[in-house]
Amino acid sequence: GLSDHEFIVANKQWDVTIQAYQASVAFVDHQIGHLLKALQNNPRGRETYIVLVSDHGWHLGEHAIWGKHALFEESLRSPLIISHSALANPGKATSAMVETLDIFPTICELAGLKAPDGLNGQSLVPILENPAAKGHSAFAYKRGVQTIRTDTCRLIAHKSGQLELYDHTLSAGETENLAEAQPEKAAALLKQLRARLP
């Protein structure tokens, strides 16, 4: 049988598949608008924190993948929106690297609660207060393959020992593996990765 990618290409379904994906995103966006409008009209709306998050991103043919099961940027980058009437910079986007593990300590801090000890996540309140604030490296894994994403690059470490290093400051993004060309950078990132995901 054909892979999803082979099927979509062979049957000339690329455009219609992307159109369907964009339609579903537009529909969800519209529903979120209804929710926000209802909260604006509710007396409790000013007391309500809104946290919108997805558990994953989605490949639309990048790397010949259709779906979410990969350790590339398209799969691992997910939307995160935190909103409240008292936030200092409403609607201000940030490019800070964060993880979904950071949501729980953030909610604890916003609610005035002490976060339990031993959490891997960090509160995002400093970034909410200053969108230019720096984030931190993000980590993920899938079936023994692990990745670290910094603000400038991604390292993917396979069980076999193979490394993939991608520089997000370059236009090639995650299409040019630089692990052999930059072994020192790959080794430094692998050390950080092993410290977090032994």
C-alpha cells in the first residue's frame, strides 16, 4: 500500500487536503471567537483565565509526512494562548521557546497557589509580563528517539546513535542536517538532552 504522502501526491489531493485542514482551523478559530465574546458579556469574564493549547502540531506534506507523529517542528510546535483582563500585554505574541509542561506552574502562579515541588515545567508569568523575555529549551521523545529544541536549533538523537542537527537561523530550517558539519554543537546539545531525558 501507499503511504499517506504517496497517496496524496499520486491522487493529486495536496491542495484539497490542505484546504480541508485550513477549513477546520478556521472553524475552530470562529468557535473560540464565540467563547471570547460570551466571556466579554459575562460578569465573571474579567475573572476568567483562558488557556488555549493543542497537544501537537501537524505536518502538511513537509518531510513527506501527513500527520503529527514526528519530532520535527511542524509536529511539535503547537498553539498556546493565555488570556486574562489583568495581563500587562494582551494580544502580544512572543517567540520564546516554552513547553506544555509550563502550563500547570503558570496557572498555579496566576491563581496565587504554590506549585508543587519537583515539576519540570516553569511558570510563564515572566513571559506574559514581558513577551521579549527569554524562554528555555524544549524536549520531546517518541519511541526511543529524543529531541531538544533551543531558540536557534533542533537536535534529534536516534537510538542508533545517528544525530540530526538543524539550524533555525538558516532558511533551510529542518531540511539540512548539520550534525556532521558541526559536531561540537551537536555534542553540546546532546549533553543537554541527556541531562533532561537520560
